[in-house]
Amino acid sequence: MAGSRIGEYFAVTNFGESHGPAIGCVIDGCPPGMELSAEDIQKQLDRRRPGQSRHVTQRKESDTVEILSGLYKGVTTGTPIALLIRNEDQRSKDYSAIENVFRPAHADYTYYRKFGIRDPRGGGRSSARLTAPTVAAGAVARKWLEKNLGIQIRACLTNLGGIPLAIKDWLAVDENPFFTADPQKVPELEAFMDALRKSGDSAGSEVYAEALGAPAGLGDPIYRRLDACLAYAFMGLNAVKGVSIGDGFDVIGARGTENADQMNTRWENDFGSNHAGGILGGISNGQPITARIAIKPTPSVRTELDSMTVDGENVRVSTKGRHDPCVGIRAAPIIEALFALVLMDQVLAQRGQCGRIG
């Protein structure tokens, strides 16, 4: 399917459906000579895996990854790396009632209008299930970036349903089910999600992400700007409706004298601030690269909403099945993976064009 590939130099093609036998990806362009094991990939997949708390979908998937090609004696060979994740807990019967009905705010209608046919089981290709191969590919990219350039990528939930969350303790992010760096707010989030689930509704969210240690010089003018590539990748994640780089929309009310990241050799990285989010003219400047991602409420709600059938008849639809009341809760590992894929692609492009990185 067109649109199932990301990257030019580190290219990842994603395949499969939510209720098919398996999902996966093929990575083309990974440099040779890097030690890689299934465990390297599995630890990131386990962070994204469903069913780990009562606040997310209860679909039980081990998300066990199989490396089918691209390695010899545990080392990448430079040839395509094929990764497979078998689906284990499909309940296709949950979707039999909507085979000919469009769920409001889902991709059902647009997929049908585009292709003339759609797979209604779990949303088919439009399902967030297909983010697992993204995380798997991202794990390969982030290992290379960490090993060779010392780049660290991290993300955390900064707003859940209108509840602002501060970034206080990065070590706490993987120690709670919300991927928040504001652990004192966890009880409030637990209560909010319990009430939300009982009401049959859903909520939106915001995730903050950053890359530390990225060298200056990544990105190209005009159409392959680093910030444009990041926005493109993040907007490819299910339910994402907005991406801001650095200060983002806060620049609207700012003055140039306030927004400028002034330079002085006395300062670390020569900058006194980072309103630009580490990117100037579409090219990284050596500061932390920062982004905020807005995620809409999950469209799968038990409350009946107006919709129609494929024959144009008016109906009321209540979405059954196992769904995340807030998809942003599990988004941090996926956003980190997308971040890594973009940076990896840009690093290889920079090395190929200029013969050096940084």
C-alpha cells in the first residue's frame, strides 16, 4: 500500500492488519556491523505492549518479535532486516456488527471511499496495532544512534484530558502506566481514567519528546527540513492532530527579541535558550531537539453516535470491543521510535552528502 514506507536512507516498510496472522516491517539501509538481538527490540515492544494496566486496551498480545533476515552471527549485514510480530488475540467477531456501518471519527468512511473496500476487523490497516512494527524498527535505529553518536531519545505524557503534567522526574516515566514524569499526579490520573472508562467516553492528550546529543547539521533545506520530517512522521501516528517544534504555537504572541536564541561562546552549545527546539532553517543546531504532539480522543466510545451504513442509511453506532480510552497513554514509546527513525535517516543522509556528521 502506498504510504506504508518511511525514510529514504534508513527505509522502513510496514505491513499487516490488526486481525491478520501477523504484522511486521522490513528495514532497508541499516549499516552493517552492529550487534543486534531480538532482546534489543523486545524491550521497546514491551513498553508499548497492550494490556499492561486497566487503563488501556485489554487485548493480550505478547508482541514477540522474530528477526527473519539481515543478521549473521548476531551482527547486521547491511541487507534488509525483516521483523515479524504474530497476532495472538484477535476477536474478529467483535466487529461483525459494523461490517457495513461506518464508525464516527474512524477511518472506516475514508478507507471505503478511497479503496471501495475495507477490512472492518479492528480497523485493519488503520489500527494502532500497526504501531508495533514502528516501535520494532525504531529500536534498531535508536540502538545505532546511541552506540555511534550517543543520541538519547525520550518522551513523556504532559497532558491527559486537560490535566497538565509537569516534567519533574524522567526516571519515573517507565515506572507508571501513564508514562508521566510527574509521578505525584498518578493517583489523580488513575481516578480520571476510571471515571472516563465507566462513562463510556474517551479523552485527548499531549506528549512531549526530545532528542539529546544530536549533532548540528542534520536536515536539508526546503523539503527535507528536519522539523518537516519530524512533523511528517509524528502526524503518521494514529490520532495525532497537531505537532509543534520548540515553542510551537507559543511563538504567536512572542516578540523577535524574546524568541531569538542568542549566541555566545560562554554558553553551552553557544546558545542561551532553545525556543527553536534545536532546529534552525530546517537543520539541527546541536541543542536538544524538542517537540510536542497533540492526540485526539479515541473515537471508539460506547456512547451511541450518529452515523450511516455503506448504503447511506442513518444509524446510531456504539463501538464495542477492546480499546484505549486515551491512546496517548501508550504513545510515548511510539513517538520515541518515530523520532529515532527520522534522526537515523537524516544521519545517513548527512554522512552520504557531506562525508561527516557534526
